[in-house]
Amino acid sequence: NNFYHNVFAFSAPILLCLYYFFPVCKIEVPERLTVSHEALIKTGLADRCISVPVREATDADILLVHSEEYLEAVKKTPYMTLEDLQEFTLQYGDVYFHPNIYHCAKLAAGAALQLVDSVMTGKVRNGMALVRPPGHHSMRSAASGFCVFNNVAIAAQYAKQQYGVKRVLIVDWDVHHGQGVQYCFEDDPSVLYFSWHRYEHQKFWPQLKESDYNSVGKEKGAGFNINVPWNKVGMKNSDYLSVFCHILLPVAYEFSPDLVLVCAGFDSAIGDPEGEMCASPDIFAHLTHLLMNLAGGKLCAVLEGGYNLTSLPQSVCQTVQTLLGDPAPRPANLDGPCESALESLHCVRSAHRQYWSCLKHMTFIFTASSNNSLLLSPAELPTSDVTTKRIKLAEEEEDKLKKVEEEKNAEEEVWPEPPKRVAPAVRTALVLPNDVACPDGCKHVNTSQVCLLVLLQGCSDVSGFAQAVLGLLLPLGYEYDPSLVLLARTPDSGLCDSVWQQLTGLLQGIAQGHTLVLMQVRRRRRGGSISVYLLLHFWGGLDRWQVF
Ligand SMILES: NCCCNCCCCCC(O)(O)C(F)(F)F
Ligand SMILES: [Zn+2]
């Protein structure tokens, strides 16, 4: 015993001093990848994916975003002593360098490029790169926030250069602002960068003025940079969905990207020590689903942050399962965005109204009452002082509630395991006359099957579609949370094929994908309305269904 005491007593100071001089990052740890990968294997999702080999990004790849001097400096790090490495990191903020990080950073960027190749060549429809170190904070000539090379920014430039992609949408759902991506594309109208991030009126890292909603991009890129600051913690599923329905999706449809890249950071999920948000892991199934309807489904998700080793793998699995086409789970109880989120939403829309027609028309009031709904009721905007006072009042009210809430659950956050999502063997049924061959992948049924009714008059232009479907139908559908969605198309609905396709795609995010469609079957002689056969398909407890 004596011996051990002496040894420990002796070695402790040395360990402490090493730790002090050469700090090791406590949250950006290797286990983040191993637990995520293990979860994909355990859930059987890995078997349903093809694994794409990684490669090292070349100098040319890295120089698409970073400067020569920065690349040359990072190239030297493998040969540095620990002291030199420590010295090297002091010039940047919140970065940790290891002799092997240059190699890892090239693999992380190279992995993102391999994913872009696989998607752009049609080898796969979409995919996800699980990488370390992350990328979205790193800038042209500087590392930042655990990031060395900007994986997603390099991927965007690479897609434009190698595949002639005209428009790239980058969605950054990590809880930190990817300032590196913003700086890279802020004058570039071919890349639309959208980021929400914990901001708390510039009190939260990286504490930049340019992370606020009024940084909209510059010169030709004005309008192509969208920042949604979260000025409070505890944001929930409703807050995230509201911002998607009322800001990101309308603009994304108007932008009409050829490729969607996601800075898939999962520190915006519940339980994360950095984000301190309350959105459940299954929300990423909905966010992913909503983005999959863009760019013909060409979507590359690249891991950024995510530090809770329980919610991170859950969120990764929810994302991958949706990329595989499985229907999203029922959204957990949506009750409408909080005051602070609504205020941010309002600020972002006003800042971008001049750049996007879909934001021009919709004015909306955010009532200070607590029963907000996902649906923002269009109305004349009240005079600002009334609104501000009402918001202040609501915020004080909310802060009081939040204080109580915080006292209550000061202990470790807990949340239910995301629900099992069983995909039916055959996802599509067709009601066809017996003598008609059934397209492959569908199941021929002639019993009482699926028909849906949605009557949407004339919303075929983008801003009409944005308002009617994204700003009304979707939020309402999510909040109503039906077990069944009925869709029908009649020739006079004026819906062109692409709008119809978007509609059926988007609405599959509701009712766990139970989407029933009716096409016109027959027109009675001499005009008149079509003859409609509504054969209801009941399964289990069909407690609620939705007819538009
Ligand atoms: N000194 C105050 C705390 C600094 N905290 C640094 C947070 C870095 C976040 C990195 C990330 O999660 O955004 C990424 F996705 F890049 F990994
Ligand atoms: Zn982050």
C-alpha cells in the first residue's frame, strides 16, 4: 500500500502538469464515433447502407476553401513537439492539435468528398459521413472550435467544380454557428447557407455579432445567408419545425438547389452539454425527411458536433433511418414555438423579406399568449411597441416558468427512447383494374385499399405552394398529428406534376407515412364532376384522420 501511495503521490503532479500544459478536449472524444457506429450496427441500419471508402482530401481539395499558408502550417503539425503543438494552437480559438490530427482532418474532408461523389454519380441516393474532426467553424486561414478543415464548405466547392452543380443548399442544424461556412460563401449566391445556433444575444460561443439574424450575406450573396439565433436554451421540437416550415423550406423551394449538404451536428438535441436544448432525437427524422424532398433527394449529411453519448447515437440513427426511406415517427407532442423562437423567426423573416418572394406576403402576428400554434396566423402586424411590450411580458412570464422548470429538473436530463419505426415490406399499393400490370415495387391490391383526398386549389407557383403547403398545410398537419393523410388530385386542381410530387413527398412526414392517394378514375359523360371511389384503408386503431 505504501508503495502505491508513493507512486501515485509522485506521478499525480506530473500528470496534472501535463494535463495543464497539454489540455485534452473533454467533449470532442473518439467515443462519439464508436457509439454512433455501434448503434447503427445494433439497429440493423448499417446493414441496409453501403459503406463508402474514405480517402484523404488532396491539397487541391483543401485549397478550394483554405489558403496555402494555412495548409502549409497545418502540414507541419505532425512533426511538432508537444510544446510546439501547444504553441501552434494558441493562435486559434478552442482547438486541440495532435500529431495525427492533420491526417484525420484530411480523412474527414475526404470522406465528405467521397459522399458527394457517390451521390452525384447516382451510386447512392443520399448518405451520411460520420467524421472527426468536425469542420464548420474552420476558416480560410484559421482553425476554430475543434475544426481544422471545413469539410462541408470543401464539399460544396467540390460539387460545383466537379459536377457543375449550380446551387448548393447547406443546412447547419448544429447548435453552434458555423461561422467558417458563412465567411466562405457570404458573397456567393450559388450557395445558400442556413444555420440556427445558440446565441443568447451574443453571450454564447463564438460570441460573434455576425452570427445574428441581420447577417444576410453581402454583395451578390445578399439574402443567401440565413442565421436563426436561439436567444434562450431549451428549444424544443416545435421551435425547430416552425423555423423549417416558416423560413427554411419556403426559401429552399424558391432557391431550388441541385444538392443539399447538411452540417449535421447533434449538439442541438436534448441532453447535450453544449446546446442545452430540449429537442428529442426523433426530430432529426423529420428535419431529414423535409430536406429529402429537395434537389431530387440528393442529400449529403456530414457529422459536426454532438457530445451526449446517448442522444448522439439516437439522433444519428433517426437521421440514417430516414435517409433509408423509412417513414418518420409520430412527432412528440408539438405545442407551438416559444416566444423567444417566434421573436427570432420574426426578425429573420423581416431581414430576408426583401430577398425572397415567399417571405414577402406572409405577415404574421405572434400572440403573447402561451397557446401558440405551429401555425402562424397571418394578420396585420400590430404596432411594434405593443408587440414588444407583450413579448417582454411573455418573456418575464416564461423566465419565471423556466426558473421553476430548471430547479425541478436540475438533475440529468432524461427522455424516452425514440419509438421503433417499422417500415412495411411493401410501401406502396396501387388500386388497378385486374388486367393492368402493376409497376415493380408496388403491390397490386384489389381489396378495399388506399385513397386520399386533398383538395388544394391553385397553389402551383412556388410562393403559393410555399404559403399553402409549407406555411399552412405542413405545420397544421404536424400539430394535428393524424393517423391518416388523404390526398386526391383532380385535373382542375391546377397542380403540376412536380408540385404534386412535392406534396406527396412532404406529407409522408406525417401520420408515419400513411399516405393514401386517389387519382382521377373516371369522368362522367358530358362533363360534370369525376366519379370518386373512396375506399378507406383501416388499420389498427385509426383514431384520427385528416381530409383537406
Ligand atoms: N471556451 C468556451 C467554450 C468553447 N466551446 C467550443 C465549442 C466548439 C463547438 C464545435 C461544434 O460542435 O460546433 C462542432 F460541430 F464544430 F464540433
Ligand atoms: Zn456544435
